[in-house]
Amino acid sequence: MFRTNARVSETFDQIGLLSHDDRLPTHADHAKMGSAAQCPDYGVFEFGNLFSEAILGRPYDDLTKDEAADFVARFEHKVSDHMPLWIRLSLPVK
């Protein structure tokens, strides 16, 4: 299971994009997302591993229990507990 918070303890999957622009992809286009280099795509960074690798040089899952506790303590107030989302939209054509 993909855990989406810094503590790797919860999963949040209620990300939504709202648009009234007919040139942008819709839910019906979901199956095509990411299928070509220039087409729209989206996702989230695995926050715990992203920061663990940047700060400690290895994935969160490879940390000892004490290392993981120290690592998670850094996120209490200094860093958001939410996963950063990324999105790539191709330029809409008329």
C-alpha cells in the first residue's frame, strides 16, 4: 500500500483538479495520461522516501526504528505533512 504522508502511516487520495476549460483533459482521458512524452500526466512524490533520501541518503523503509522516529520528528512542525503533487499539462490547442 502506498502511504502518502511523511510519517508513512496514512493514505490520502482525494486530490482533485477542477476546470471549466474544454481544452484540458477530463476524467474520461484518465487512461491516456502519461502515455506519451508530451501528453498530460500527474502524480505525487513519495514524500517520506523523497525527504529520507535527500536528508539521510537512503529510503525511509531502510531506516532503523530509532532513525525513523528521529526522521519523523523533523516533520512535526517544520515541514508540511502532505505529499507534494506534480502535474504536467500540455499546452491546450484551440
